[in-house]
Amino acid sequence: MQITWRRVMSVKVSALTRSLFFSFMSYLFVLFVIIVLDTFSRKDFDFGRAAALSAVYIAALVVLFAVMVLVFRKRLKE
């Protein structure tokens, strides 16, 4: 059985999902910068502190993106 590229790429991704994904990736880059700045300011990498920063930041992002998805879907249905 031959699998063609067209068949593999036939998954449809909405424009909203794609834009939110790229936005989420850019926010993760901001998280990386925050962790780097924190590490250099303290002159030592503390995994517990970086994990706590990441957990709070990602939890806030998840809430923000959940609200954005609800608002955008409601606006797109109008």
C-alpha cells in the first residue's frame, strides 16, 4: 500500500487553530526568555524555581487561550 503525501496532509486544520498554535509557541519563547533572565540574574539554575515559573505561566496561558477560543468561536458564528 502506497501512502501519498496528499493523503497524509489531508488533515484539515482551521485557521483559528493554526493561529492560536503559533501564538502559543511565541508565548513559550517568552517563557524561555523569562527563565534565561531569571537564571542569569540569580547566577544559578534552580529547577524548582523554573518549574514553578513555568507552571504558573502556562496555567495563565491556558486560561487566556480558553477565553480567546470561546470569544473567537462566538464571533465567527455571528
